[in-house]
Amino acid sequence: MPNTGKNIQKEKFTRLLMQWHNTQNNRQMPWKGEKDPYKIWLSEIMLQQTRVEQGLKYYNRFIKTFPTVQQLAAAKDAKVFKLWEGLGYYTRCRNLLATARYISKERNGAFPKTYEEIKSLKGVGPYTAAAIASFAFNQPYAVVDGNVFRVLARVFGSKLPIDSAEGKKYFTALANELLHKKEPALFNQAMMDFGAVVCKPVAPLCEICIMSEICRARQKNIVAQLPVKEKKIQIKKRWFYFLVIRYKNEIFVQQRNQKDIWQGLYEFPLLESTTPLSRKKIEKTIEEQEWLKGSAFEIISISPVYKQQLTHQFIQGRFIEIKMPKKPEAKTVYTFVKERKLKQLPFPKFINQYLQQV
């Protein structure tokens, strides 16, 4: 049966990609060529929804502090969260700890070696499982991240939305079909690097691209239109008013335990609103707090507006400094912490912005 044009394109793609990797790929990463599944797992979890440039320093910091999965498993939550502080998406950190403790306790520190076992770990999906199986154990699983989706959509000229169920299935199957079965780890690394340095989201290097002769998007002049996404992110707006309450040299804090952003991190007593509050409304709302009654508190100052853009939320808020001559009579979920010990606690970036300026 003769090769169709599409089959020839697929054969050329794999050959050209490996040629590019062997002759032109100079992208340096501390985990490239790494075979330790713990280090690969750590790097992949950290890079989920995070720019490589940002994740690098956190990866190096974690490897230095916790060289093995057993050392990570034995660490206190607060220490791990403090090290993670600023990286965001804290569910990743909670899953990281849970998985490290499972591997340390239930598997005696031995990382699972099969794709299905790896995928069963908490916080590990098909992409991360494929990365670990491929890079650590050279198993033939294609790693399909944002870079790979983009490369495949452009080279094969597909307008299937990459965030749709059909699109994910199609591009994953295509990547596995193209996969170099003898060198899957090298192929996967080449794919991700190619998307990061040549077939970039903005200003791709089409003029010097080794794929230009087979790239459908370039032939049809639709490079800028691909890949296609069908979903538009709905942004939720929230207003946070943090009460920075001082009693002598202590400050009220609490740990966020609800299933929400920043779970596991610390914060000051919080009043939340869906709309901005006037100074008068802020003062009235504070005065109505039952747990503050009897403390003879005094509002010292109200900060300017602080802002933080998250993927699905836009947080705005203020910090209200309050002086308290005596502790509240009512029971409260908050605890007093020595002001000098605040630096030891993990806070969300939103609060750290404020702490760095006072």
C-alpha cells in the first residue's frame, strides 16, 4: 500500500524533529537527561501552569532542601509550604506532600515504574505520568503539553480546539503515532524544546524552522491562528479586607483550611466582599464583628488597594491596621503569633506584597 501524503508528512516530522534535536537544540534545563523519577516528578509538578523561568529557582531550592522523596515526606507541612511560597496553585504542594508520604511509607521510597501506577499517584495526570514513564524509564508514551499541542496543530494544520475532549484525544493519539519508539525520552524532550524555542506562541521562528517544508499552517498562512481554543476563562472578582490586628508585639493569624485558593497558607482575619467597600462601610463591618467586641480596638490605618491576577480569579483588597489594648473576650478561630515569627509562616503572594512594604 503506497504512502499517502499525510503518512509521508508524519515520517518526515519525526525525522526532522530528531535531526533538529541532535544538531540545533541547545536549550539547557537542570532536569534534562535526568533519570531519577523523584526529580522528574518534582520538576513536572512545579512546571504545571508555571513558566519555566519561574519554576527553575523553586526546583533548585527543593532539590537542595529535599534531595530524596523520603526527606520531602518527613518535612513539616509549614516548611514545605514556605519553600513553595509564591509559586501559586497550592493544591500542587498539598498533592506533592501526600504523594511523597505515600511513596515513602507504602512503597519504602521506591517510585512506581509503570505508566498506570504512576498515573494513580495523587496529583499526577496523563501528561505527568507520561513524562515520568518516558524520561525516567524510557517507556514509549508521548508527553503532550502546551508546546506539543501548538507544534502539532500548526505543522498538521488542525483547527480542532486543543482544550476540547476531541482535540485532546486527537493530538495525544497523533503524538503517540509520531513518537520515536526507540528513543521516546529524546523525542519528547525535543518536542517540548522545539515548541518552546522555535514554534513559540508569539513570534515563532518560521523563517529558520526545519519543519517549514511540511508545515500546513505556514503553507496556508494561518500560523498566528493556531492552535485553536474553544473555552474562554470566566474571571471571578473578589474583594479581600484583611485585619492586621496587633496586641503588644503579637498579630492575629489563621491557617486557610477551606477548599479555596491558598488552602494551607496563613492569613490575617478576613472580611470578604463581592464589591469594593467605602472606608465608612469597612469601619462599620469591623465594628459588627462579634469576636472583636470587648477588645476596645482602634483602627490605625487602611492601606491602598492591592491586586493579584490568578488564572480564574482577580483579587483586590486592602489591609486594615488595628491596635488592640486588650485581647477579645469572645472565643475566636484566630491565634496570636509573635510579629518576628511571621516570616516563618507561609503566606500567599497577595499578603506578602503588603508585608514587604510595612
